Amino acid sequence: MDPDCNSIFSRPDSIVAILFQGSNIVETMLLVPGRSQSQGTSLNKGKLKDEYLVVTATAELNENDMRRLKLVDGDKIRLASEVGQTVVACKAKKQDDLPEGMIFIPYGPSSSQLMGSDTAASGMPMSKHMEVSVEKVES
Amino acid sequence: MPEPNQPSPKEKNKNIKIVKDATCTFCGCVCDDMELTVDLDEHRITKAKRACVLGRAWFYEHTLEDRPVVLIDGKEATLEEGMDVAAQILVDAKFPITYGLSDCTCEAQRIAVDIMDTINGNIDTTTSVCHGPSGMAFQGVGESTATLGEIRNRADLVIYWGGNPAESHPRHFTRYAVTPKGMYIPNGKKDRTVVLVDVRKTPSTPVADIFVRVKPGKDFEVLWALRALVKGKRISNDIEEQTGVSREMLDDLVYRMKNCQYGILFLGMGLTMTRGRHFNSGAIYSLAADLNEYTHFVAKPVRGHGNVTGADNVVSWQTGYPFGVNFNRGFPRFNPGEFTTSDLLARGETDAAMIIASDPASNFSKKAIEHLAKIPVITMDAKETHTTKLSKVRFAVATYGINTGGTVYRMDDIPISLRPAFDSPFPTDQEILEGIRQRIRKLLTGSKARTAF
């Protein structure tokens, strides 16, 4: 956990750290990339086409997390891990569907930017459950 | 009224063909009951009866694109020139690798393995970043297994663990495991109990009778607790605090598992891509095996791309191992983490790559992608991808299953023949690989065979 964080509190599903960098709130959350239907249909059109690139660069956040981070649907957020960072759009999901502190994003170039290369001698990088920092990107 | 399966009046003036019992090769369900209406003038599929939303996108979006067959360093070249350069790259390399193979036929996969065997290279498939950990677990603890047909006819308890078939394999529910009526399941879903285990609610959740939300990264603990309870052992009192799953829920699951007629545990990538990886898969395989003391229970991975299971089968029958196979010493060696592509690229060990029907430049770690961009890459793909963009030699190929025949394997290891819909001017992966193989043999003739190291 970052030593500079101002407060740490436990949630049922994750540990969330909050930092204040200037006026921006930065939180640590758990990123879960996965398949989605729109990702599946758009990749058939082409992985270099806008539709696929937009789908794979749109993250879903819990509505309470969105509110706390002062985000509305379509806002840009920066996700950063130990290995890289990416800027994606965000979309709210209901509390019951996506636990607080968890982010879902369809697999794609954006999620790969955040994935470490260590496979723990399995061949499989840790492709889900990545700890990432989240902050709003002012337009 | 037009006769069934005949073109509609609107289609009569067109050059229309109907292909019955065609196979969709988009996902691992490999549904072989498609009925395709093909506009032969426009070279496109206009209807795909019985296809799911992903299948329809697969069939409708694979048309004949206006692309050069071969590009070398971004410049158009002939097919012969492309195969010449590709063969030379592979022969000149000290540590060539081949990766991908899940979206092409078994016939093409077989040649790719032979090429890497010939040049003492390394062969790996998308399995290594999919259900590779399940393959490792399979070697460790075995698999109580079944075909999807058996599951459809017999299973009255269906458990999906760490997967979202509604979005990744939409017909898995309707064709194989949830709603279809079977020999011993005469009322379809009414005769089945469906359980879904996941860290979040997904579009698959409403299908389930029971939804179990597990804390992220705690699947192994839940599976191990279930194994203990099945055997009548004590488990920790703080199991709910640890895993998010209550003791009552665990007891209920154990009761249902031990008292069903025929149970199936489908495992998804929520188990293989998270902390624990092959230990998670091993735990679920072991749970299924344990339950056979009480009833009949099986476990199956829900496989992703169309012919990824075929890649496992072909690489296994050719080398003895399913993925991550290295021929550097002149004989096959298997070691995930050492000979798997993600690791080889991230460590910068390989100096040439042949990528067939996959897109590591989009899906691998940043470090692996950075190395891929530094070495000569040969790609074969029906579509432009991030990987084709960075390759030195790129072949545009015909789409398997739509433009080509051949063999693919369904996720339950059942081989299925393909019925193509319309011809393509693009060569097949198999034809290109055969051309490269012939050229490599010529290049190596008269010179010393490649030295194993």
C-alpha cells in the first residue's frame, strides 16, 4: 500500500486506498478484465476498427465509486499499475452487479497495458484481479 | 410460401447458395447446426440460421476484404516472395517461435508443429494464456470428463465457476447444458439446478438458480473447503470472512453435489487467469473426482477460440505435450513459464516469431509486446490486427470454416468437419505453411541440419 495514502478502509470485497493529489482523488481498485458480448461482436468487424477500440477502452465502475470520484458516464479515467497506465472511458454499474472497489473492462489493448509479465512459471500472466490506481482525467 | 430452406422471392434473382449443417468456428462451442444463406455474387453470408449473436457477427463480418495477399515491410509482394522471406527468417533465427493456432484448422496446425520440429524452434498456442493452467492441472490430477452430448442428456446439476457463457459462449446454455431436453432430462431446465460462481454479477447470472459470489482471488479456498466438507472434514469457522461464501451456502452446495444424479463443474478463466491458476483448476478437477464416491461428477473447461481445443490435440499427438513445447535440443520438452510465448517474449529470448491467427500484440503484457516489435514477425490472419501491423511479412488468409474446409475440435475434444460457404482468393493458412515448410526443407538440404543446442 502506498505510504502516502491518507486513509485506508476495508470493504467487503477489496481494500481501497484513497490519495488526494491536488484536487484529484486517486483510489486503488481491483481491475477484472473479461469477455463481453460487444467485445466479441466488434472484434469480428476488426480489432483496428473504432467500435472494438471504444468497447475495449470503456471500464465499468460501481455507481457509488463513480459518485465518490465525481465521475459520470463517459468521463475519462486514468488506470495505472506497476507496469503501465492507460486512459479509458467509464460507465456506472449498479451496486448489486459490480461490488465497490472493482472495475470491469473487456479484454483488449487497454487492459494489456496494465498487465505484468510474470507468469509464476505457468505461462499465464495475472490477467485478472490487477491492482490499479484510478483517477479522473480532466478534459 | 417458399419451400423450407429455399431462397426467398427477393433472393431468387441473386446467385444464392444454402449451406446446411455448417459449423461456426468463432467460439469453442463449435456449433455445427448452422444453416447459412450465401450471396455468391457479393461473397458474403446474408443469413445464419441458429447462430447466436457472436456467430452472426462472425459469419456476417467475414467478407472478402480488399487487402494485398502479402506485404513485406509494408510493401505489396507476391505469395511466393512472402513464403521465401518467411522461410529464410525462420531458418536464420537462433530461437524461432510459432504462436497462436487457435483460429485455424488442425491440418494447418499439424504443419506448423512440423516446421518448428524441423528447425528446432518452439511451438505454443493461445492455450497458454487461456486454459493452459487447466492443462497443467489435468496432468497433475487427471480429469473426470464427458462430452457435451453426455452432459446435455444426463446432467441435473450444472455448476459454472468463473465464467460468463451468456457473453462468451451464448449457445452453451441453450444447446448443451441448461435448457435443452435430454434423454434423462426430459423437461430441460426444469429438471436441472444451475449454479453460477463468480466475483460479480454478469448477464449469465439470471440463468442460475443459485448465484455464489466469491471474494476475488479466493476460489481455491472455497473449492478446498468444499472438498473438505464433501469428505466430512471440519473447516475454518471464518470461512465466510475469508471467502465471502457463507457456511450455509457451502453446506447447501455440498448436499446438492452429493445427491444429484449427474453433476458437471464447468470452469472458466476466472480460475485460470487469477492467483492460484493451475492450483484452482486442480482443485476443481479434484472436487469432481472426489464426488464420484457419491454420484457421477465431471469437470470440463469452457474453451475459448474456435479450434483452441484442436491445437491442444494436434500439439499433443505430435509432441506428447499440449502447449509450450520446445525443440531446441532436437526433441520436445514441455515447461510452462520457460517455453510459453508470453514468457519467452517478455524475457527477450526469441529472435523471430511466426504468429498464426492470433493477436499477441494486443493481448500480451507490455514487456512482451515491446520485444515482439523488435524482432522479425511473420503473421497469418484473415483480419488486420495490432500484430499484423508490426510484422515484417504479413499474409492475408482465407477464413477457416467460411472459406475453407478442414477439421476443428469442439471444447469437449470432439472433431468436427467444416463446410465452407464461399471461395476466397486468399490462400489458406495450410497452403502458406506448406509452402514455407517446403522452402525450409530446401534451405536446409545440402547444409548441415540445424544444430540442436
